[in-house]
Amino acid sequence: MGYLYGLLSALLFGANGSVAKLVLQGGVTAGQLTFFRCLGAALLAGAVVLVSDRRALRLRPRTLLGCALLGLVGVAAVQWLYAVAIDLLPVGIALLLEYLAVPLVALVAWLVLKERVRPQLWVAIVLVVGGLAIVAQVGAAPLDAVGVLAALAAAAALAVYFLLGERGVASAPPLVIAFWSMLFAAAFWALPSAWWEVSPATLGAPLVLGDGASVPLWLGLVWVIAMGSFAPYALSYLAIRRLGATRAGILAAAEVVFAFAVAWLWLGEALSLPQTAGAAVVLAGIVVAQTARPTPVDADLAIVPGSAVGGRP
């Protein structure tokens, strides 16, 4: 089930890229979209938890502090840095650089957290990163230095997301972690995003889907919130809880493949033969990752002075 959750999360994130791009082209800024995504996902997660077990929303101060860091770095920073990167780089290149978080997670687990990492995992990481390089066609386009730095910073923030998320779901239900982390992220973006400047006319403008079909922009925004944020983040936390940060990160890298596939089927952006081969290599890396079982982490999501990511070393 962990692998299924991870792949479904990657599929929804990959499909969301095309929808989010249309919403951005419709007049919503990257900061506003990030705010609406985080706030909407927090409200949906909170509503589910209130109905199922409202007492679970009460967390210990240390766990709540960890959720704040997870929301600010692992959610808010990742989304903003990725938006900056894709504004300056091809989307595939930006995603490739962002998913260098996969080997970064393994390195932190090995060097900092002193966890045992089996050889199969390194083979899987090489396959995933190499396959993503082929899919993104590295070297085919000039790279903007600021865009590269933003994408690399997004990779570091994404690694924090996986590592802190792993500790969070070990101490609280995934939807509770999703609620608090998204709420902190939304609070961070509340003022910088200037969300109140989104006019009713903008929300009611047509969002062209292709072949003459269109929907109101607000409906596309609802999709981004529900199916591009709440659902994939919840599934991601469920995957992290069952698989651990490193293997969940490898599965999440399939987002790049799904993003290219959706763009091909929907926007007509066909993959070349080498890109198709690269997608196959990524999937092979995911399969190899199933044979590696790192030491599970059961520590609380807590910020400990002197610790790189918090929790039990």
C-alpha cells in the first residue's frame, strides 16, 4: 500500500503541473496559487480530522514546532522555489534538479542520522537520477544560474520535507501532520501573496482546456487545491509512514515521468525516443528501490538543538 500511495501521489502531482500552469496563465500569481493551495489543503485535512478524531489535532509543543518547520521549509519554500525555477528553466530540468533531493535524503540518513543504507538503494538512486537526466534532456538548453540555484534550493527543502515528514507521521496521523504543516505554510504566504488582489473577474474568466473546451478559472483552482494539493500531500504522508523517507522520495520522483506523460496526452508535447527510454530507467529505479529496506524511523517530529533535522539520531 505504501508504494501505491506514493505512485498515486506522484501521478496527481504530475497531472497538477499542467492545470496549475493554466491557472497561472489566467492571471493568478505563483504566490497567490501557493497560498490558496496550502490554505485549501489545510481546511480539507482539518475537516476530515474533525469528523474522524478531533482530539488528534492536539499535538505536543515539540511536535507542533516540527510541523511548523515542515510547513515553512518542506511545503512553502519548496512550492515557491519551484515556481521561481520553472520561470527561468525548462520544467523538466527544474524537476530533475529538485529531485536531487532523493540522493540527498539517503546521504543525510547515512551521514547524519547514522542509518544503515543497503546497496540496492544506491543502485535505485543512480537509476532514478540518470533516468531523470535523460527525460529532462540535460544539456539541450542553456541554463539560467538563478534558476539552477532556485531548483537546487528546492531540492534541499524537499529533502527536509521527506525527513521531517517521516518523523511527523511516526508520532501523529498523516492527515494531522498535513493539516498543521499546510496551515503554517498558508500563514507564511498570507501577506506576501497578496491573495486579496485576485478579483472575481479573474476567477470567472474561462480556463481553456483544449479543443475549444473551457471551464471557469475558479474550477481549475479548486482542482489544484483538492486534487493537486490535499490528495497528493495526504497520499505522500501515508507513503512516507509506510516506506520511510528515502524510498518514498524515490517513488515521488515518478512525478517527472507523469508530468511529461500528461503534457504529451493533454498538451501534445510528445516525448522523444530517448526521453521515453529515460522514463523506463526511472521506473526501473523505482522497482529496484522495493528491494531495499532502510532502518525504519520511529522518532518524534521534534527539533533538537544541534540536530540537522530533529528527532532521534
